[in-house]
Amino acid sequence: MAEHHYDVVVIGAGPAGEGAAMNAAKHGMRVAVVEDKPQVGGNCAHLGTIPSKALRHAVRQIIQFNTNTMFRDIGEPRWFSFPRVLQDAERVIAKQVKLRTQFYARNRIDLYRGKAVFLDQNRLEVQGGISREVLCGNQIVIATGSRPYLPDNVDFTHSRIYNSDTILKLSHTPRTLIIYGAGVIGCEYASIFCGLGVKVDLINPGPKLLSFLDAEISDALSYHLRENGVLIRHSEKYASVEGDDNGVVVTLDSGKKLRADAFLWCNGRTGNTDELALDKAGLKANSRGQLTVDKHYRTEVAGILAAGDVIGWPSLASAAYDQGRAASAAAIGGDGFHYISDVPTGIYTIPEISSVGQTEEELTQAKVPYEVGQAFFKDLARAQITGDTVGMLKILFNRETKALLGIHCFGDQASEIVHIGQAIMNQPGELNTLDYFIKTTFNYPTMAEAYRVAALNGLNRLF
């Protein structure tokens, strides 16, 4: 059994693992990465962020084709099958894998294929590869990501019952679909499938959609999902899920029975830690497989750090990459460490949602004297040109100092638009005020102009 020594060993080649490995390599460290999948990229590239967002983009193009009179003057809408649409996502995945594989080679990072299992707090055995290898690391970063949480009383081996990973293997387009769980993933897939003409029932165990969002934005999402044919059932929990040859029957605790061609589970995720033999390293995960870390991404065991979905919040690919970089910076004692807290929310429903900062509800509870500035996309020339008139930009600011407190956007390009507000919110002192948007000339016509419109709208509310 060969034994190899490294400055940093990273477990997982998703966004967090890649960020940790690249940052350590750039600082001259000898780095190894252990990945148990055939290709790099993690769930982000193969099962989560990339395929779902590529699917969404393709579905949005189909919706535009079917609703824009310039493309279709007469005739019935044209529908595309889910497998056909998925082909576009597979094209993007291949490009991402090729690009990221080159990153590891270019930075001379040793990539081991197999399952990492702790022998002690400094040593790992790589199992399942061509040969058994032992890696010794001065520092170890756990970046194993997460997978869908699957309850034992649902038969996920049934051909009509899927989770948010296995749905990418769907080989047909169901006429009807029940989605259980109305979090980010559930809402995104509800948008995708209803855009393909599928009748969707979205079961939400909670009282409202995405309760962490600003209430006005959450309400807007609910309205547009319903307008597109999604039936949302709030405060409902399943009692049983039973599949047969013709479909799936879901019985709810309230006594209701629902039937559909297929069922999609999107309710929670669990960290990929159960096969690491954490006890050998002196670690223990919580009930959802997640590890606890401090503000420097260090676990309770010296020399072992963790980043990405395996530590929980915010479980976003964007944050995971930065957390990985920060974890390796803390591990090697290099410069550039910062704790990841300024994380914008990006939800790729149709239309999409993005926000950063505080919500109206949070500000009201904290008794902060805030005011609101709004810009509705239907009033923007650029949105009128593109036809994407659904949506709005909301700026929350302190009515006494005009400091920016929150940016909330719903509509086309929301995840791009929000970063302008994020950049200004992070400026020091007087640079972080509503005045920036009023005194700055924006290109016309652009979606960014929404900031000037919203700022003037908010300014007019002051007295």
C-alpha cells in the first residue's frame, strides 16, 4: 500500500473542494484531491446547479417561442419532451467537466479516484481505485457536498418516484407531476415542468413559499407559479407515497389523496459524511450529516476543516467555492481569508429571484426606520423591448441616513441585476447610500436603469 504526503488533502471535487485545492496550489502547497465520482465538478456540475439552470434556460426559450407572436402568428404551441431539453444540459455539463479537469492538471494537483476513508486525523485511505493509497495531509479539507434527504417510508426505487438527483434520468415527459417540498429546488423544478406543459401539484409543508424571502417577492412567486398552472398546497404533509404501474398516489395527513404520473421529492438535503469513518478522526456529524465549523471553517479537530454544503448554510455553489478558498487560506495560514457572509440569494424560477441584505419583515422587527424604493419592469424601456415585463426591483434604505439595507429583485436577469446593489451596499460610509443611484448616469435602455428609477421612487417618499 503506497503512502503519499501532502500539505493539503481535499475530499471532494465540487465547488468547495475546487476552491480549496486551487487556492492552496496557488500558494505553493502540495495538494491532493480525492473524488469518488468518475468526473470532477461534484453535484453542482452533474446533478444540481448546472443541469437545473441549463434546463430552465431551455424551457424559458420554449416559453418565449410559444408566446411571442413574432415567432408564432398562428397554430398550436409546440412542446418539447423533457429528455430532449435535457440534451442541452448535458452539453453544458461536458464543457464544465473539461474546463475543471484542466484546472487540476494546470495547477499540478494530484487527483485520486475513489472513496476517502479516515484512518486517523491526518491520514486517509483511498478505496475503490486502481490501487489502495494512503494520503497523509498536514491539513485536510472536507468538501464532500450533500445529497437529497430520503425518508425510509418512500420507495425511491420505484420507476415513477424520483428525487432531485434521479429526476435527471427521467426518460419521458409526464402529463402530471406531484412535487413534495417547496424550497428553492422544488420551486425551480415546478417552473421547469409547468413550462413544458406538465400539470404540477406543489406540496409545501410550510405556510408560504420560501419564507426567508421578502414577503412581497414570495407573494409574487406564488402568483406567477399559479398563473402558469401550478397548484400550490400549503401546510400539507405526506402520510404515504405509493407507486403503481400507472402512476403515484400521495396521501396527505389532512386526508387528501392526489394522483399523478410521477412524483418528485425535493424536501431537504443531508451531508455526504456517512462513509468517511469520521470517528477515526475524532469527528461526529449532526443528524443531517453536517459538520460544525468555526468562523475559520475549522472543525473541532486540529488540522481538519470543512466547507460547502457539508457544513449547511447557505448551501449554494457560489458560496461553497468561496468557502473552500477561505478554508484553505485558514489551513495554510495564507492571506486572503474572509468569512463568507455577504451571500446573495439566487433562485432560478421563471421568473428568477435574487436578493441581498435584510427584508422588510426583518427591518420592521428590528425597528429600523426604513423606506422603500420600487421600479417595476413593465415601466422600463429595456424590458418593453425584450418583452420581459414581469418583475420589479425593490431597494430598502434607512430613511434618516439613506444607507442601503436590502436589495430584492424578481424578474428577468434578477441574479445579474442584484450585484449592482450588492457592490454599493459594501462600500464604506457615505458611498453606501441611495444617492449613488441618483447621481450616477446609467446606460439607456438597460435593466440596470431600474436602480435609478427605484432610487427616485424611494426619495419621493421622504419628507
